[in-house]
Amino acid sequence: MQNSLQQLFESYISNKPIFANKSALSIKYTPSIIPHREQRINQIANILAPAIRLEKPSNIFIYGKTGTGKSLVCNYVTSQLANLAKDKGIPVKTVYINCKLRKIADTEYRLVAHLARHFGRTVPATGLPTDEVYRLFYETIDDKEQIVLIVLDEIDKLISKCGDEILYNFTRISQELKNAEVSLIGISNDLMFIDNIDARVRSSLNEEEIIFPPYDALQLKDILAERAKIAFNSSAIDELVISKCAAYAAREHGDARRALDLLRVAGEIAERQGCSKVEERHVDMADEKIEHDRVIEVIKSQPTQSKVVLYSIIETCKNRKNPIYTGDIFNVYIGKCTLMGERQLTQRRISDLITELDTLGLINAKVISMGRGGRKKEISLAVPQASVDKIMGIIKEDLVV
């Protein structure tokens, strides 16, 4: 065993590597060229440009589906602005916060405390009134004339956790300051979230909206081609592989992140197999692996009741060839809850959970008209058949079914 491991590690030394700079395929990587986003780059730059004159820019809200370049473009523009400001001695500061992160953006207190700490103020993790934390933050940034740009990525997650009052408080920060000015840049995958917040909060935003459309297959191919020049050694990849990755990602609503992941994982698989270049078959293998991993992660993150419902659906689908409906699932669900000692939800709530599982892509729930009999929801599995046993094993382990 030890000798075989030794040979495996030595093969990585002796074989010509496929990757030259794998980090170029990471979502954290900011390229010097961002294809097909010139218009959005210029829009954001024009809105933020007054900061160079120490004038408060308008608030910006950026919308678009996952992988459309929202965060990348925002980071690119704010970095360019910050570099110029530093060279010219202009006090412009940017703070980036991912609102999905726990212990930073899961409460209003933690978020404002994080901002205060970013500017060098010591704030305890708990114990102060939220108003006092705001006061410390104001005091810290208002010690001099400066422009502060606060980027709240996935801002809809922040609102769902903390409520829209926090948005109202943030838009009024500048009114509490004498020297500094604060502008917000919100980034969201949910195009509708701003329409669901309180009208008073919405009117206080005074924001400019920028929409990022999905990429098409040709645009994704251009993006991958640029990254591949940096990520791979010469002759380690060809155009057919790039085209296939782009085509697969174009199916997923033009997701560039998905395309980059496909290309990276395909390269890793080729390298593990000792191949000298990435081939089309490696893309197929990467697509299957990523889809499997995505499904497993989504299932692990689901609350207990959703896992019980999904388990009931899988078990019902395995035992019946005829179409299955919400009522069939509910009967199995009741049995599982009794077995586990779990609280039973109503059939209406189970129907809602089925809709959520459908939205996540784990099942297909199609409404069928039964004529005078009303309508029913016909349910089938959407996960790969090869993953079903693994999924059931994970749910069993979590639920002790």
C-alpha cells in the first residue's frame, strides 16, 4: 500500500502537469479582461465615479441569476476605483460582505459590529444594544472626510434573516454623519426581492438598478477560452472541450460559474487518470460528478421535514410504477413521522414542501387537471437514478429512519 502511494505521488512529479494556474478557474479569481460585460462595467463605473470627487454616489442594486458576473464585475470596478483613489490620495474605502456568511451577516448586530471592526474599532461579539453598535460605527468612520462603499452580496439573504428595517437603517447612515458619506451596493440573485420590502424602505433607497442577463453558449465559450489560456499548459486542452463545457453550462441558464467548475473538474479528472490533455469524455464525467455533488449538498442542507418528505417520495417512486400524487406521498409521510416520533404537518404544508423540492430540482411536480375531479400534483424524481441509494443513505443517517 505504501509503495503504491509512493508511486502515485511520484507520478504527479514526473508527468507533465495539465494545469499551469488552476486558480484562474476559481470564482475568487478576478481576470484583467471580463468578456461581454463591458456595458455593465461602464454603468457601475459611471455611477461610482463621483466618489473620486468625494461626492456620495447613488445606491446601486445589481440583479441577475447565479453565474452572470455580478460579483465579479462589482469587485473589478470597486478595485479599480480603490487603486486610483489610493494613488491620488483620495479617501475612498470599500467593504465587501457576503450576506450568506454566518457570524457576520445573520443578525443586524453582527453585521454592524463587523463593519466597525473593519475600520479598526473594537466591538464585543455580544452584549451591547444595537443602537450603541451603530453609534460606534458612525463615530469610527466619521473621524474624517471620506466615501465608504458597502457591498452587500446576496443582500436578499440578509433581508430574509434580519428584516427590511436594516435596509432602511443603512440608507439613513449618511444623515447621521458630518464628514463621511456612505453608499450601498446590493447584489441579489432574486429579481423580485426589492418589490417585497416595505414601501417606506423602498422609497428611502433612491437606488439605480442594473440587470445582468444570462450568458449564451458563445459568450460562455469566449469566457472559458480566456481563462483556459491562463489555467492550462499549452496543448493540454482543445476547443472542443471548451465548447462542450460552454454548451452544458448554457443549459443551466447561462451560468459562467458552472462552466468554470466543469472545466476545472474535467481537468482534475484527466490529471488523476494520467492523461496528458483534457478530452470531451472528461467533461461528461465532470458534469455527472458536479451534479451528484450538488444534489448531495442540497439535500444535506434541507430541514428535517423536507428530508422526511423527500424520503417518502423516493420510497413511493421505488415501490410504484404508476403516477404518484401528493395524497400518496402524504400517506407514506404519516407513517414515517409515526416511526420517527416526528411532528406531522398538514397535507397542505406537505404540498408546499413538495413545491420547494421541485424548485430545488430534486423532484418534478406537475399539476394535472382531473376534469371534474379537480387538479392533482403528479410527482416524479429528478435526481440521477445512480444517486438514489446514496441519497436515501444520507437521509436515513440524518433522520434515523
